[in-house]
Amino acid sequence: MSSTTTFSRLALATLGLGGLAATTAFGPPTKPTPPQQGVGINLANIDQSVSPCEDFYHYANGNWIKNNPVPAAETRWGAFNELQDRNIAVEKGILVKAAADRSAKAGTNEQKVGDFYAAAMDTMAIESAGLKYLQPRLDKIAGLKSLGEIQQYMADPKSYGTGWYSFGVRQDSKNSTQYAVSMGQGGLGLGDRDYYLKEDGRSKGIRAAYKTYMTSVFQMLGDAPSLAATNADAVLALETKMAQASRGRVDLRDRIKNYNKTTVAQAAKDYPSLNIPLVLKDSGLSGAQDIIVGQPEYLAAASNLMASTPIADQRQYFRWHLVEGVTSALPKAYGDASFRFQQVLTGAKQQQPRWKRALRATDGALGEAFGQLYVDQAFSPASKAKAKEMVENLRKAYGERIMATDWMSADTKKEAIQKLNAFAVKIGYPDKWKDYSKLKINRTSALQNLFATSEWRTEDNLKKFGKPIDRGEWGMTPPTVNAYYNSSMNEIVFPAGILQPPFYDPKADDAVNYGGIGAVIGHEMTHGFDDQGRRSDAKGNLRDWWTKEDNEKFTAKADMVGKQYDAFSPLDSVHVNGKLTMGENLADIGGLTIAYQAFQKTAEAKAGKKIDGFTPNQRFFLGFAQIWRANQRPEAMRQQIQTDPHSPGQYRTNGPLMNMPEFYEAFGCKDGNKMVRATADRSRIW
Ligand SMILES: [Zn+2]
């Protein structure tokens, strides 16, 4: 529930586009290639037929892109996936061992991890159980006869994947020392309103596939074919109305507009059919005086819809969402139907192997229960120390850049520096691991385990209300190849999973590490100062600390970045959405600039000694570009452009570099080269 901004959602790739004419090869190594001396950059990935000044992404990664097509079971494949696969291999070893160990004491983390994975892998048991463990919940839904009973169902924290709206406890973004009850739009099976409302061919195709998916599931649940189709139509019609009342992704980014605190009494009056007092009571939140409403107009519409939609249709809606959330733990036919739909959405050719899906589910359910074992095997105290040192070097460099900006007033600079100095830093893994003692996991039913996990997570969230903020909590598990900034905590977080090659390599030169994990650290820091992050202060509170003039100057600079990215087009008629990706693009540009500034202070940068024919600064930019190497299926690319706040990898590389004179200089790029923007068109915020 916390508002975090991640480095990536493994949504970072691009097609290897043709179309750019091969231009003069740039610089060393000349053929024949001498044996590589340096560590951290694979020279064989470089495509010498592309000029670094025309398209640096394809120069740095072109040969890798040609030689590494997307595997059949993946939708994109790149440096993140390669590293993730290495982490998964470590996790698999841990899980297989835990599953084989039948002697673990009941109630211990070892027992839970082993049983969860074993049950998820036990396809025989899943097939023979059929709908046995689902039936009580289906019966409950079938028994809903009135609006009052629907309200009761919605209020029960045990209802799994219920729908209609989102609800939970989270940090109050205007009073960050308190937890608050939060409520907003939600409940769309397709996840994004545009899939319901747009009339282009792809959106229509996705709706058709969604309907097919629902129809086949309803049939598997026992409906006759015509009834199954009617029920699917009813769900799609209801979700379309919900989509019409929902905000789009660009509007959802606005932290001010999506913060609407109201009293419980007022909310109860404004959204009468949602029966908010009952929801609070059954969630153990009767003490709440206020609710932070994300999207008031949505809750108003949902309240009306809940009262006006036939109960029979709502039953189908609940039934669908119950099943759709747990297909992985149901007989194979359900998972296959789900995958057929995913294929339309992402273009995947093959389902991921069962062990990989079971592993991901175990990581999602109990990631901190075996995180310690993962960390013991895959993370060294030296990596943690080095990452800490780099964070402090970047913090110092950031401070210098803030003070050196020519557009920001002294008052705003003072607040910015306070915020920078207040960033909390988490590296590797939690100091205090999550307590799973109340979560019951068995070896008998994968489905029961999913329900138990969901209920435990809800309970874990609700019980925070009224307690002090848990500042030790992590939003990602240790093996995750990602990082995040959390604005209410004003913290930057780097799991052990990303502190490895190609992001960080203890054997590599500083250039590669500053271009890799350094740019990641700078990225997360810059989220604290991106178009939304800048709206909260050192304490994590939404508070406008900008002078009017500085605010206007920042906005003008950010708008310029928006236009730059709007112009990027990875596929015919598909353009990056500069407004949706604004925060991430600003973080990419600022992050690389700060990492570069910090790198300049190292002895290696000052000495300027070449490795494999490349200067330290050239290696810095090569190290940066290589983390974004990837191939991606066109369907997955379209999905990313529509729904993901991160730009495709080629623009995460070239976008920032096109604004950096330091890059032009490192590679001798000149006015007129594609990578060189005219002075008036460059954006420099930090
Ligand atoms: Zn980010």
C-alpha cells in the first residue's frame, strides 16, 4: 500500500530495432579483438557497426541483442532477467532442500517454506482436490441475496481478491508519523481502465480474450456454455462501468489530487452503499476517525453501482475474482486458460515451468522466511559496505549539485539539502525479519496456502493501525533485482538481489560500478526530487516547500523532459507517454548525472587510465548502457507503454545521455549527431 517508486518492474526492455543506418565505427577495440582485460563490461556485446554518437544503446548492446532472443516462456529478456535467473537458481536450491526436509518442526519458517513450495509443486494433489477447497467460498458467494449481504461479504477481511475498491492501512502522506485508513479505486480484472474503454484493435482483442477466459472459467465451474457466456458479459459490463469511473494512470500519479482526507461520518454519507462503518468495524478499525480517499468520484460511482447492479451480476463478479486470483493452485485447465489470456496480453509463447511459478509464489508469500538463507549464500558484508560507501558518495555529490544549480533559490535549496540529508538507507536485507508465526501453511493444499497467505497479509496490514510507524519494514524481498524510494518514509532501499553483476561487481573498476549500481542509487535518490517526490519534505510529509518561482522553473524543465520522451517511438504508432513516465525519466536523468559527479571524485577517474582502450568516463557510460540491454516481445512492449511508468530500456539509456554534455565529450560526439541535443533543447535539473 505504501507509495513507492521502483527502479523497474522488470519492464525495461526494447526490441532490437533496425532502421538506423550503420555509420562509422567508433574507437577501439579494432579487429581482431585483443583479449579483454577489464572486468564488468563484455566487449563482445558491442556492435561496432553502430556509432556511439548516433545510438549509444545499440552501440553498447547491439551484438548482445542480436544473439539473445527472448526465450519462449519469457516476454522480455535482458540483463535484469539474467541476474534474476542466477538469484532464482540460489532460491531453488533453498526451496528444494526445504521441501525435501520432512523433519522440520511444525510452525517453523523451515516447515512453512518447505510445505508451501512442495504443495505448489504437487500437481497430483492439486488435480485430485479439484474444487474441494474452493467450494466453501463459491457457496458463500452463491448465497449472497441482498445488498446487505454483499456489504457483509465485502467487509469481511477474509474475502479473497474481492473487488470493487482498494482498502487498507498505510502511512498518512501528510502526517507521516501515523498510519491511516486508505480507500480508493480498484477491482478491475484487466488492471487498467484503458483496456475497457479504448476502441483500437489491440484493446478490443484484449477484451475479447478476457471474455473468452472468463467464459471458459465459468464453464469449468459448471455453467452451461450459454450461461457461462452470459455471466462473462455481465462481469465485463460491470467492470466497464467501473472503468468509466476510474482515473487513468497519469491522473493517478498526482499525489495531491489523490489525497482526499475525509471524516468517517462524511464518507459514510458520501458513499452510502459501501457501508463504510461496517467495513471498518469488521476490519478492527472502528477507532478510525478519518479516511484518506484516493478517488472520491470513483467511490461515489461504486456506491451507486453497488446499489443498482443486479445482485446476480455481482455474484458473478465476485465468483470471477475469487477464481481468477488463484488459478495457479487450481487444476491445470485453469492455469492453461489464464495463460491463453496472458499470451494475448504479453505475447509469451510458453508457460513458465511449474517450479519457477511455484518459486515466485513462495517468494511472494514467504520471501523473508528464507531471505536469510538466500542472503547467507549470495550476499557478502563487503558488498553491503561498498554499497553504503557509494550511497554516501552520491549523497555528497547530490548536495553539491543542488547547491550549484543556477535556477533554485537559497530557501528551496535549504529544504532540498535537508531532505537529501534525511534519506534513510536500507541495503541488502531487513535488520528485523517479518514474523510469520501466525501464518499456517500445510503440505496438503496449495490453494489453502494461498488463502492463508492472503488473510495473513491483510491482517498484518490492518493491525498496524494505531501503532508507531514500522520503519524497519521492507517492500521487496532480499533476492529481488530492483530498488525503490518510499516518499512517506523518505527512504531508499536496495535489496541484496541487485547488488551483483552487472550492477555491482567487486572485481570491476569504479567506472562500471558507478555506471551500474551508482546510477541505480542516483535514480532512487532523484525520486525524492522528481515531479511527485519533490512534493514531500525531509520528514516524508506532503508539504509544499518550494517557492512559487522555483516551482515554475522546475515544472518548465520537467515539461521539456516530457516532450523529449513523448517523441520516442519503439514501434509503429506507439509512442512513450511522457506524462506517465515523467517521474522515472527524471530519476534516470538525475540519477546518471549524480553518479557521474560522484565517479569524478574517484582516484580511477582522476588517473584517466584506459582499460581495453576505453577511458574511465567511456567505461562509466558503457557500464550504464549495458544494464538496460534487452529484447522484448511487441505485445509486451505495447503493454509496457500503456501501463508501466518506466520507459523502454533503449530510452532509459539514450534519453539521459542525450541531455549530457559529459557523454558527448567522452565519445567525441558533435552537433548534428543523433545523441547530441541542441543546447536549447537539453534538460538539466540537477
Ligand atoms: Zn524509479
